[in-house]
Amino acid sequence: MKPNFSLRLRVFNLNCWGIPYLSKHLADRMKRLGDFLNVESFDLALLEEVWSEQDFQYLRQKLLPTYPAAHYFRSGIIGSGLCVFSKHPIQELTQHVYTLNGYPYMLQHGDWFCGKAVGLLVLHLSGLVLNAYVTHLHAEYNRQKDIYLAHRVAQAWELAHFIQHTSKKADVVLLCGDLNLHPKDLGCRLLKEWTGLRDAYLETRDFKGSEEGCTMVPENCYVNQQELEPFPCGIRIDYVLYKAVSGFYISCKTLKTTTGHDPQSGTPLSDHEALMATLCVRHSPPQHNPTCSHGKSPPPFPRSFTTAEQPFHSPPPAPLLCLVLGPAEMSPLVSVLKEAWAELDLGVAQARWWTSFAGYMIGLGLFLLALLCALAAGGGVREVTILLGIPSVGLVLGAGAGYLFHMQEAKGLCRARAELQHVLGRVRESQNMGPESQPALLLEQQEGNRGEDQ
């Protein structure tokens, strides 16, 4: 690879709102989306909520001349809704389905049936290895009484871990998707702090689009206006996040969003706004750190770190952050880890409460069945016994299913909480070490990474 290597990468991301039979003007929007992608000819188009595989196949055929590589990530009962289209050959593909994804009895929400996931594709671009991730986290539904908060925090933690463990050989990491998280929400902060990913909206030098980069805006005719009443400008829940490692430097040259309408027809492509980013990758970082043109403060991490073996031109992975940063710089990471641990702890307590409640209901149902059997054996009214027996059986079966589900939920939350507890212990251990001990711990971490790669 040449010393003056540079690469421009154009990326498109959109939550397509593609619910068959329910989403308005779906066929027309898919047609216009395909036309738009063909005209713009992005390097990568990453889509969410393409729930119908028929819609994917339609886009696949329409985009084939421009995007010869494509993949649909299948999971759950309905499907993950994730798909990707690429101008470049896809070298590797995999996906990870989130352990926790809502409740099966919340039929009106349906997230549990979708199998929300994160998809990974690996591209080789002029000798550079790009790991591109696309994801869709659990929806919020009610910000004041968010019963899914612990699940979204657990999903954000799983996503961060998945990125960390699958990107060790990557030169550039790109994450796009509908995170269903506001920029200052716990899950979003946890993801950024742990992975070192940077937000294209905060980093770009040239932003054009909706106010404050919002990706659900009141001007969009498909948006539920009542849900956006607390947010006059809209909300920003869709992201383009990135980082470079292995001595590369990445910057966001431009970022654009749609603004609630299609310039050609006036009708939006979706209830979400599309994100269009132009990323530049090169070997050497610039000598200065320019201020973002749209008034955002500089990123919280310095642009260059140095370890014994290689320079970092994006924040290093969080396991190394505790070794190259002092206690003052570590405080944001420690704070968000503690906050996430506390939220998961509340989720564990809630899941265990529901497990106990379901257990009591099972006991009650079995008691009623035993009582009815005794009445029937004693010559009780047969019709009454049958009439009351059916609900009792239903109670036992329903409570049994609830018991099994919430027990699995509690274990999933406990696992994530234990991982966070371990990380917090390691961070505290590194902070308590003197400067002379930290190089040894750094060497141990690097040797461990090499062992995993081999």
C-alpha cells in the first residue's frame, strides 16, 4: 500500500419502514429508493426494516447493475429487516442475534418476533480491510415509562462486544443503523465509550440536512406527530459511526440527511430520514484538529494515541483505554459502565420479580386443578368442573411460558451485568496501578489479542 494512500467511501443508511400491508405507499417508496440508489451509486447502502424478503429481492434485481453484491440477514420469525448492497465484493458475512429483544406477549410491538440483530460484512478495498456493521435495536415506544430500557442497554453492550471481537483485523470500522437511542442515552454513550466509534454528525466538516441532524422530523408526513410533540425539531436515532485503527486516519468529509420529503416527488422515502456520508481514509493524520463546521465541540478523545507497537488515530478499544489514559480521562468510561451496570441490575430485579410472579400463578393454577379433580372425584357438578378446568389449564400453561421466558431474560441480563462488573474491576485495577506496572499490563493485553487472532 502506498504511503500516500487515500480512499473515499460513500455510505447510505435508511430505516425503510417496510412493514407489508401496514406501511403506507410501500411499493412506490421501494421503487423510488431503488432509483435513488442507482443514480447516487454509493459504495455501500445499508438498510433496516426491509421486513419482506420480496422487497429485498425487488431491490436486489433493480440495483444489480450498480451494486453487484448484496445480502439479506435472516433471523427470528419475521426477520431482522437488515440488508446491504455493495459496489465492491463482499469477502465475509456473519450476523449476531441479540439475546434479549422485548417480550413475546407484547404483540402490539412485535420486536420479539423480528429477531433484532447486527450484521457484519467485510470488504477489501485497495488493500484496506473494512468491517461494516448494520443494526437495528429495540424500539423505545414510551420514553417516560420505558419498559425496554434494560434490553436496549444489553443490546448496546452486546453490539459493542461483537464489534470489539470481530474487528481485530480490520483497518476501518463502520457502524450504521437505527439504534433507537438519542445521542445522550445510556446505550449510545456505552457503545461509543467502549468501542471508540465516532459520530459522523459530530465529526463532519460539512453537514447539510435536518436541524440538529434529526432522523425523525415533524415535516415527514409518515411520522406520528403526537410522538414528536416533546421534540419540536425531531429526534436523532439513526447513526453513521466509524473509527480507523492500524495507523489509518478517517474523517467525515460530508454528511447529508433528507429533510422530510423527496426532492423529486415530495413524498418521503420512509418515516425516517436517510443518512448519506462521505468518509475519507488515509495513512497520515492531519497536523491540526479542526473545529466542526456546524458548531459542534471537538471529540472527547484526542485524535492520536501511541502504544508500544502502533499509533492509534481513533480512540483505542476500551480494554486499552484503561492502559493509555489516566484516571481523569477514564472517568467518562467508568461513569457510563457504572450507569449501565445499575440499569441492568434493575432489569435483573424486574425479571426475577416476574419469574416469581409466574411461579405463583403456576402454583395457583395447579391448586385449582387439584381442587377441581377432587370435586369431580367426589361427585361434583361435571359441567362446572369442565368450565373451570379449562381456564386453570390455560393459567398453568401461560404462567409456565412466562416463567421460562422471564427466567431466560434474567439470565441474559445477569450475563451482561457480570461482564460489566468484570470490566469495571479491570478498569479499577489499572487505575490503582502505578505507572511502572501499566506497561506490563499493556503487554499482557496485547499478547492476549495476538493469541485470539491466531
